[in-house]
Amino acid sequence: MTKQRLFLGVLGLLLALAIPLVAGPTAAEWDQMKKDFYRDFSNQDVSVKKSALDRIAAVNTLDAAKLLLSVYGAVKQETDAMDDKCQANVDDLEKKLKPLRAAKSALSAGEADRKAKIEAELKAVNDDKTKKDGDAKKVLDTIASAIGKFTDAGAVSELKKMVLSAPDWTDRYAILSGLLASGADGVGSICLEAAKDKDVRVRIIALDGLLNLKIDAAIPLFIAAVEDAQWQVRLSGVAGVEQYHAKDGVPAMIRQLKKEDGRLRDDISGALKRMTGMDFGYNADNWSEWWKVNGDKWNGKPIGGGAVAGGNDVKSPGGAGGTTTEPPTFFGLKITSKKIVFVLDVSGSMAEPSEPPPDKGKEPPPTLSGGNGPKPEPWEPGMTGTKLEVLKHEFEKTITKLDPKTTFNIIVFASDVQQWKEKMQTATPPIKAEAIDFVKKQAPTSQTNSGDALEKAFELAGMGLSDKSYAALVDTIYLMSDGSPNAGKYPNPDDITRKIEEWNKLSKVIINCVGLGNPTNYNPSFLQRVASMTGGVFVKR
């Protein structure tokens, strides 16, 4: 049975169980309200749809909740059918392109023309699919937001059933998000149950919802989440242990620190440092010994005397969750992640000299840092020349030193966006050489499409609601730019930060930002905002 039929079956059951209205409008008034609603909801203007939804939500009865749930289900079914149709079209075009792309000899004029036409058609289909997906998501989010405004006990109880039993995880997620946004009574108890959901995305939103609710029953859930198989759930667990000052969560974090080999070492060691007042970096053995001596007297507040041996250095003894070698750096930013996407600006202004204008003085630009990761190192360009030449030199140094366990990809952007590989690549010597060659071949051109480039990076990361498999293959992005966004779907910095907030709600990706050259060109406030909102680091270079 398809998920659509299952979902409609649940909706049918909900509607069959409708009970007479106890309060609110009369039967005649309710009939008229429904007629007005369907009239306005059919309008293409999302603001008119929102107004119609808000009117029904304001009725705040069980029947009103059921009406919106039925509308949500119908829109979802239509959206899924449209998405399946578009995907079938994409798959068909990809199948036609495959032999033309794989041809080992030069294509004939006719074949080359056919390939260009199919690629153009594929781009048009993908663009149309992206637009339709975006429009549908806006409508579904608007419905979920309205659903979350119900406070009537019967309505909330019905919504709780959907959160806990709807066949499609997106429905469970959307309704719970709406309830959390509204702060509905009883949402905490719903989160306690949803935190055990079979889908990782629902577990994450439930755990994140419990962060500030101060429900003691949530503590065991956070402690268990620290050692979950999914790294985003582990992040929520670490945040919860810290937020709730959960004593039993400290040993769990120390155990997990010993197992981690990437960015989460920063998150766990940072939380331990803030909770205890001590700083043993990644050294799980030192943390464990300290806890054995001091754990009994820890009362949820820092009791340490400041940093001790082991400190903030990213190096730590082998076998203790760390590494005995210096990590690679990118413009002075130490790379501790093993799941990386480099997003690199190759716009026309990258052809300009790398030195800042003479009237800006000879002092190096200030460095701004934040997040749990190691502080940036002082940085000196390894060569003079254009900003693009400096980038190519720096990138080669970085890639050469990448740990062989690292998986990475590259996205370059000017007006257009180009992704190096379809999938993440393991940092073997041949792959590293290919990556360096790809960046070396870039030429400066056109404008600065930062937004579309970041969207591509989040697609690689697994964009939560947009990614049906939720691969979660990226935890850190390095964004380097010398200019302010001015092209693409999101030419405005404010639009980009809003989209990042949406994309990153489940992905939990850190974005480290490098501003290269004259700060008046690359908008340092924008890069600082992007870094700080994701827990990353921003440096001026």
C-alpha cells in the first residue's frame, strides 16, 4: 500500500470520528466558514491562503483541526504525485544522456546537438521541479503553522495522534513543528514520545523542542542521544545534556569523545569545558580521570580552575579520540571535520590583486572567531598575485594535507554554480590531485552567486525535508568569497541567511567563512552572520 493511501486512510478515520461541535460557531456558521475557506484557499496568492488558514485555526475546535489536517493531506498527496512525475521525467532524460556522456570518442555533430538539447530540457525540468517543490513547501509550511495554533484540548489531542502515528514522517514532523512554534499546552509530552520516533528527523525536532522546556523526563532521552548512531542526534543529545546540566550525561559524552574522529570532538569537548570549567581538549582519558576524582562533587556548575595541560590544542595522544598530527588548515582555519564541502568564489573580482587597497593601512585585518572549534591560526599568504591565485595556492596546501579518512567535495561559483563531483569523494592521493587540478583550471568571471552555491552544498549535506534519504554526508562547509552576493535565486544577503536557517534546521552544518581582500567588497557582516548562526568561524584575509 502506498504512503498516500495510508495517509488518506488515517484522514478518513479522523473525519469519520468527527463529533458535534461543543463550542464555537453554529452548524450554519461553520458551513459558511468552510465555503469561504475553500474559496480563498484555492487562490494562488500564498498570503490569501494563509489568511484562510488562520481563520479556521482561530475557530480552535476539534472539527477545525480535522479540516486543516484533511487539507494538509490532500495538498501532500498532490505534491507527492507531482514530485514523482517530475522525477520520472528527470530519470528518463538522464537515461538518454548517459550513453552520450559516456562516449569515449568525439560525438558527431548530430549527437552533440542532441546532447545539448537533452541537457537543456533536463535543466528546464529540474528548474521547474525546484520551483514547484519550493511553492509546495511554502503551502505545506503555512498549513502546518496554522495547525500549530490550536490550543483546544480535543484538537491538540487529535494533532498528537497524527504526530505519533501518521505514516509519512514529513507529516509527523510538520505538525510537531507547528505545535512547537505555537507553544501549545502538552507539546512537551508529545515531544517526549516523538523523541523515540523511527525517523531521525522527527527525533531531532522533538529533542530540539525539549531543549528549553525543562522537563526532567527528557534527561534520559538526551543522555541516550549522546551515543546515537546518527551524528545530528548526537549533537542534540550533547546540547541537551549541557542545557539540563545532566550529571549522568557527562560520562556518556566522555565515552563518545573517545569514539569520535571529526567535527563532533569540538562540540563534545566544548560542552564539557563549559560544564566543568576544565579543558582537556580531545583527550578522553584525561577527561575520564578528572571525572573519576571530581564527578561526585559536581553540582552542575563549573568547578575547574581554568585550562590545564591538553588545552585547546587539536592534537591529543593517539587512542584518546584525537590525532598525533597537525590538522590541515584553510586560510588559517584548522580543519577538524571529516565531512567537508568547499564553496569557493571564482567571480570576476577574484582577478584583482590580493593585497588590500593602500589607503586601508598596513595592519592585517582583524580575525573574528566563534564556535566550538580551535581558534584560527595567524595566516600569511604563501604567494602574491591575484586573489584567485592566492586561493589556488591555499587550496592545494589544504587538500594535500587532508586526512585520508576525509570525504569532501567542491563547489565553485560566479554567476553560475559548478559542482566538482556528483557525490562526496574520499581523500585518496589520486582524488586529491584531481581536486587540485579542478580548482587550478578555474578562471575569474562574472558575478557572485553565493546563495545558489550554498544551496548546492546543503543538497550534498542532506537538506532534511528535501532529502528523502537524509544522507547527512556533510557536517562542515568552508565558504570563501571576496564579494557580496549579487546574483542567482538569492541575491540578497538577508534572503540567504533566511534560507540557511531553513536548510540547516535538521542538517546542523557548521559554515566557516573566509573573506578575502577588501572587506568593503565582501560584506563582512554577512559572512559573520552566516558563521555565527551555524556555530562556525569567520576570518578576514
